[in-house]
Amino acid sequence: MANMCAAMAHGSRIAAKSSHRRVRQSKDTVLLAALALAVLAVLGSSAAFSTPRADRSELRRLLLPASTGLANMMLGPPATAEEPPKAKESKEVTLKIGDSFVARFPSGIPSDDFYIGGGGDMMGGTQSLNSPKVTYIKPGGIAYGQGVRVGDEVTGAQKADVNVLFSEGQLRRMENVDKVLKKISASSEIKGAEASPGLIIEFRARGTVQPGEPAPDFKLPASTGGELSLKELIEGNEYLVMFFRPSSRFRGGGLDEVKYFNRAQKALAERGATVVGIQREPLKALQTQSKGLDLNFPLLCDVKGEVAKLYGAYIELEEQGPNTDRKTFIIGKDGFVKTAFVAVGYDADKFALQNHVADVVRVLGGDPKKAKEDIQPKSKTVGDMLDIAFGVKKPKL
């Protein structure tokens, strides 16, 4: 009997130890689980708030596929008005043509921080070549500090706290894009809902040579014979007006722009400027154009689009493949870009092109009104038309 009681007592002690061990293990498990949750919470909090506090110029490092929607591109919670991106020099970051990136304007877009041109696309906003483009950017400004550059395309905008999106197609169709986006960025109400000031904008890098940067050198076959380099074109002149235009074989490739620059030769020469046109055309075609239009300046053959790529005028079109966008650069005798006209418009009509050429004259200090009068086609009399019809006079193109 004593042995039995001792055995029972020993068994109770073993059971108690086993129960105590299970309780202790359970407590240890709970403590470990709580510790793991705490660590995850800290890490989650750090990840959630790391982006708004990050150096804003780092945003330009974000390489996003062109198909990514703006709603999926939000970089963490929107920055607050208390933590605006600082205006400063942007770090040098290499982006390929077509790479997308996001810039934030938590307190709204300052009116002079940058300007946007383009929009008002009558084709329904289906062509990426008609996306609005940055035409000016303030050095050291908020947009500049986030990597935005002249020539970059505006492809999306979001009023983050009310989740209102503006797609690339909507922006292409929008009239006065610059004014509209700046007004929306400052607004505390949109579409009847309360909203905080600020805007998030998606851009697409175009690799355009910036005003103040050295113009990339090149050498291309010329319609006038031989090859011409940038140095040779600038030599003896105060300025070189260099315009890129689409190939004549494709939509948007009419010769109006070439004609208008030819007629503006006198006004440009008075300002110390000479002209050259660059096209993605075979040399023989350029020689035919030059002779037919009686040009006073050379056309350069850039069949492979290599020079267009250097200046950010190269485009890939879904229906047509590689081509050249319509852009004009004013280059000084020192070899630096003075002005970049990046929103001339691939499909610009003759009136828009007349205004563009007159604007080039204006930037050089000439009279744009007189220049516009000079470049407009002269009206023909009945006698002129009869002479042309009977071959007495050669029609002027």
C-alpha cells in the first residue's frame, strides 16, 4: 500500500512537471509570436513612410513599364503639405527614352515651376506622339528636383486623396493642359468632393537635349552635297536654327514647315541665324525636295534616326514604326542649346507651323508679325494663274 501511494505521488509530480512544461512552452510561443508581430509592425511602418521622406530626386530612378496605370504607380502614402519635396539640383540619373516616372506636388504646382504645351488632340487622344510635353522647367525647382525635364511627356495625373485620375488619353484631348492641371493641383474640391491641395503627375522621359546643355555633335549627308557637321553649320553665324520634322512618306510629313523656314530666311539672317532641316529621308529624296522648293538652306539625311535620338526627336509609332518628331532647336555659336521647341506637334497644320516659325523669329529678337506675313503664301492674280496654266511661269511651291 505504501509503495502504491509513493508511485501515485511520483506520477502526480511527473504530470505536474509535464503540465508546467506545456504552460511554459505555450507562454514562450505567445511571447515569440508577439515579438514577431512587433517586428513586422515596425518594418511595415518603416516601409509605409519611407517613400515620402526619401530624396525626391530618387523618384526618377523608378523605371516603370509603359502599360502600368498611374493608380498602380503610387509610391506609398501621398506626401503631406508639411513634407514638400525640396527645390534643389537633381541627381544625374540615366533614363531610357520611354521610361515612366512619377513626380509629387503635395502643396500644388507653383505657377512658374514648369509649363506644359500641347493637348487639344482632335484625333481622339489615341496617339502617344500627341501627349502634352513639358516646354519649360525652372532650374532648381520642385519638378526639376524630381527629374522632370523639357520635352518629357505628361501621361497621367491623380488627385490622390479622392482617387481622381486623368488618363493619358484625357490629357491629350484637354485644352490648356498647363492651366487645368495647375488649377486642379491648387483646388480643395474636385468633382463635388473635398480634396487636399496637391497633385501627382506621371511623366514619360524623352531624352530631349536641354537648354543650356551642349548640342551633341554629328555629321550627316547634305542635300547640297558632301557631309556637314554641327561645327560647320554654326561657323560664321550667331545662331543655328535646326528643325527636325517627320518623313514626307508618312502622315504629318507635309513640306509646309520647310517652305515657311525658307521664306523666313531674310528675317532669320537679320538676327544672325542660319537654318538646317533634318529628316528621316533618303538623300535623293532630300535633293529632290531642295531643288523643287528652291531652298536656300541644306536638308540633312538622318535615315537611321541616330541624330534624332541624340536630340530626343526620335519616336516609335505603332502604325508607321520609327520616325522623327517635330522639334526645333536654336543653338548658339558657342555650341550650346539656347531654346528647345518641343511641342510643335507631329500633326501640326499650316497655321500652327506658320506660328511656330514666327515664334522662332521672335525668340531671336525679330518681329514675329512681319515674319508671319513674309512666310504666308502670296495670293496669285488671274493673270498669274493663266501664265502658270499655259506654262509661261513656273508655279512657286
